[in-house]
Amino acid sequence: MGADFIDKTRGTFLKARNQSFRDFTDATLFDRGVRLEHRTVLAKPTAGEFRPEQDCLLRRVDDEVVVLSSEYVELGRLVSPPADVVRSLREIGDCASGKVAKVHMLSGNADIVVR
């Protein structure tokens, strides 16, 4: 009884399981999960060069000047920081964490993902 039942219902069970998995993973209007959005900005090095996947700290020094640092060393500055990034930094206390996403070999600039 058990083996016959499993053989007969295997296809419908797998189909239902796969559909439930798709329903679970698709985003809908009423999701309660938190969606984290990351912003990518361009930074120019001031001393040395950026390393891929390097963690950094973004600090707003002046109204339109955002400095990248790692521990006590200044890594670079944002190239014309977007207004929404500057406003967000101002609102959360002039400090945010970031990570080097991509280093452009020719220019030496890097894409920084602000978290």
C-alpha cells in the first residue's frame, strides 16, 4: 500500500511542492519581509588604491564632501556624491558602512555599495 501510493502521487506531490516553493519565493505586495536596498556610488582614491571586497566607512565631513576611510586611514572621496546619499548620511548621523564592489582598472576609481 505505501509504495504504490507513493508511486501514484509522486508527480502531483512534486508539482505542488514546486508551485508552493515558487509562491513562497516570489515577492508580492503584502510581503512582511524587509527588503534591503543598497546604493552604489563612485569613489576616487586619495592615497593608494582600493581592494575588491574591502570594507570601508563613509563619513560626511562637509556639506558635499563624503570621505571613505578604513580604520584610521583615508581611502578616498566620493565623486560628486548624490543628494540622496548626502541627505541619508545627514539623517543617520554622518556615518555609514560600505564595501568596495568593483575597482575600475584604468581610472583607479571604485564602485562603493552603501549599506
